[in-house]
Amino acid sequence: MAKEHILIVEDEVKIVSFLRRGLSYEGYEVSVAYTGQEALFKARQESPDLIILDLMLPDMDGLEVCRTIRSKSDVPILILTAKDAVSDRVAGLDSGADDYLVKPFALDELLARVRALLRRHKRLMGQKVLKFADIKMNISTREVWRGDRYIELTPKEFDLLELFMRHPNQVLTRDLIYEEIWGYDFSSESNLIEVYIRYLRAKLEAKGESRVIHTVRGIGYTLRE
């Protein structure tokens, strides 16, 4: 059985050495890119199973690297950076990243997140198209349609709708949504979920369509007709 391949995009040699040692010990095949341009080349040539991406690279903005990779591939991307403001995390996730971990970090937590992202990606690969009512979602192309109308979503809006589409008619708690979509770094007092639910509803109901994402007061949200 082939080893899962992880591409580290990082220009700090000490961090690269630490990550390479820890990931290799866990049985992963590891390659490294020290610049954004090298990352784009290796992502295309090596087709890694997961990418760990620093945002502060010497030649390119890491967010641009993330957006470029995401436009061509659905490979899981874990951002690893010293930028810890909520606005930075939101920007990273909206650029197409699947998770966001702030330096300094515990290796055990990074490994747990890597395992979770790889598990989720394998699960998604098994189901390419999701349907609910008149909504159709193509996981491979990341396209969403409501009836004949194409709906353009940001990466995080897509991920949130996908979570609902995979659990129709179930009540998803706020804690579960935070865990699945944003990880553990966002405070339960944050209104981030409410903001994204509002964005999603506006796009799904833009032509007067019926509401499908409903609030369950004091608990969370549910997708139902």
C-alpha cells in the first residue's frame, strides 16, 4: 500500500525539519517546497494527498498560492502560520484552505488534523454529486445549482452547504458546525456561523426560492424542505 504523500510549503528550515521528522515517523511520504512558485510546481507534478502551507513565503502571498492550488485541485490544504487574528483565519479559509493552525503548535494536534483531513477527503471522493430538493452539488467541480440556476459560492460557503447536504433533515449543532467547518479555534461566542448562514440563504433564495436552511432556536440549524 502506497504511503500518503504530504507536501510541506514552508521557508523556515527548522520548522521544515521538525515537520518532516514528525510526519515521516508517522509513515507519510514527505516533500518540501520553500517558495510559492516551487509549491505550485510540486502540487501539479507530485499530486500530493495533503498540503501544509505557510502563508508568509519569500516570493508570493500564501493566500494566492492557496487560491491557485484550489482552482485546479481539491487536495486538502492545512494552513500553518503565525497569523492568528480571526480575520486572517477567515481569509485563509475563504481562499480555499480546509483547516488553519497557528504557530507555535503541538505536533500531536497537527497530526490529528492531518488524519482528519485525509479521512474526510477519502470520504468525499466516494460521493461526487449530492442532491436535496432542487439543489444539486458537484463535489469534484465544486459547482452548485438550484434548479437551472447556477449559484457561485466561496470555498467556505460551499463547505458549509456540503455539510448540510450530507446530513439532510438532521439538526446540526453550532459546536458540530464549528468543529467540521472551522476547527476548534473559533470561540463559541463568535457569530461566524450566523454570518455564513445569512450569506448562504441570500444566495440560495436570490430568486425567491423557498428557504431550506432553517434555524432550530438554541441548538443550531437544519436542512429541510
